[in-house]
Amino acid sequence: MRILAFHLMLLACAAASAATVYKWVDENGVVHFSDQPHAGAEKVHVGAPQTFSAPKGAAPAAAPQEERTQRSGSCQVVSPGNEETLMNEHSVSGQVHLSPAPEGGEQVVIVLDGNPLPGIADSTGSFTISPIDRGEHTLSAQVLAPNGQVLCQGGSITFFVQQPSIQSPTNPVLHPPTPQPRPPKG
């Protein structure tokens, strides 16, 4: 059914583009156009429809070679795992898979919640973030060249930290157990 409707629409468009147009002026001086003949109307030649093709844009200028240098390999956070929940933790230790290993002044930078933390990770990709707030966090890794250019950007992972509330009635710091009275000695 759709194919038939499509073909009928194509035929209607073709017929409309080849249709004869009539022009006439009525007794009030108003000019009319129609596809139906009218007394005193003249045929108007309608040319092919005008089309427009957008000009092709200029190719973007190539970046200098030193800015296009990328590090082949990966720098992906492998620990903590994506969507992992850490219970009662106040620091997070993790690992970044680096392939190949950083060389010649390249630096591994951990990005926590969009904020770079330089100096947290060592050249093997191990890191510890301390302290860590409770809640949801995003974590990714970058390898930077000595000039600060990003050579490798790993994908983000999300992890969650659950810590007891300081207002919890079971918090031993704020709510120490009530001492029980001792029985009298006797």
C-alpha cells in the first residue's frame, strides 16, 4: 500500500511540473492564475523549477603535526569497576590499564568528577584518592605529554561510595552506648 501511494505521489509531482498554467485579469484588475482554462486566459510557459546546491565548504586547516600526535593504545580505568558500590570507604584505590606504559615525561592524570588530579597515579597506573566523599562519582584517566597535551583519554566509569551518616543513631562516634548501671556490691 505504501509503495502504491509513493508511486502515485511521484506521478502527481511529475504531472504538476508539466502542467499548463493559465493567466487572466478579471473586471476588477485582479490577476489570476489557474491550471483550468478560463475565458480570455492566456497560456503561461512555466520553466523548470529552480534548484540550489550549497557550495562545498573549505576543508579545515590541518593542525600542526605536534598537536595531532596521539598515543596509540589505551588508558582505561579498570578498578574500581563501572557501577561498583564501595561500602564504608573513605579512600579509593584503583588501577588504570596503560598500553603502552608512559614514557619520556608523560604523566598519568586521574580525572574525578571532571576535576583532574595530577600526581595521584604512578607510572604503573596505580592510584589512591583520599579522602573520598560519599555519593556518585565519575572517574577517567588521561595521559599527558610534557607540554600538557592530552595524548590518551580513557572512557569514564561511574562508581558509588556509601558511608554511614554522621547523623545516624547507630554512629558510634556521636552516639556512644549508654552505660548500664552496675548492681550494688554487696
